[in-house]
Amino acid sequence: MVNKLKKLRFEREISQSQLSFYGKVAQSKISLYERGLAELTEAEMLRIAQVLNMTVKGAFPKVNHDE
């Protein structure tokens, strides 16, 4: 199963490099997250969601959000 973040990137035609630059998250961490080998912080999820023009809950639905 493809990670939701990877699917969202492909739908929006955004590379890991672009997401890394605009979201201020290391590209290596995005790669690890997409492969299920790392977790993102709440701040990283917020910045990535903003780049994708989504809410954190929309971009990361399986994560427990304390909003």
C-alpha cells in the first residue's frame, strides 16, 4: 500500500525535494516517513500540510491529532 503522503505528492506533482524545500523538512526524513521508517513531528506535519494546502488531519489521517 502506498503511503498517503506519497500519493498526495504524486497527485500534486510535487517531488520529495520540493516538499523538503518548501516544508523545511529534510528530504531523507520524508523518504523515511513514506517508507514507514520514521515519524514526523507535529510541526513537520503542519508545514507539509500547508505546502499541500491541506489540514494536518487531511494529510495525515491515521495520526492522533490533539487539536
